[in-house]
Amino acid sequence: MIAIFLFYIHVIFGLYVFTKRWQDEGLGAAILILIFVGIIFSVGWTISYLIASLIFPPEGFGKFYNRDTISLTIVTIFEYFFYTTYFRGKGRKGKESLI
């Protein structure tokens, strides 16, 4: 259940960023930002799984919070801070902030 909720957050964020970029800059920029978000998610999840596998046992903290969900939580926290910095930094250069 936790993993599904975290995936849902990623899907909603991807749709939001895609739509916002499409309205502001066009379809090409929207597709590029969606690819960027997908690459950051996949690479971040791979790295966070490696870290989680070194620290936590496979069963994690129980049935619903295993090592996979822990790594997904780690990547979600990392992405929150990264995207907040990345998209809010866009507004400081004279353009409107994306978030």
C-alpha cells in the first residue's frame, strides 16, 4: 500500500510537470522534462535500493514496509528536495517558478 501511494505521487507529479511545461513552453519541452523526471526517478531508485540493501534486511520493517518500499521512500525524499531546488531556481532567473 505504501509503495502504491509513492508511485501515485510520482505519476501525479509527472503529469503536473508535463502539463505545466506544455502550457508554458510547448510539447517538446514537456516531453523533455518528462524524460528528465523519469531518468532521475529510475537512477535514484537504483541507487537508493543499493543503499537500502546494505543497511536493511530484505523483510525491512514488516509486510508493508520492506526493503523495496524503504528505497522508494528514500528516492521520494531525495526527489522532493531536488525538484524543489531545481524548479524553484528556475524562477530566480527572471522566469516564473514552475512549482
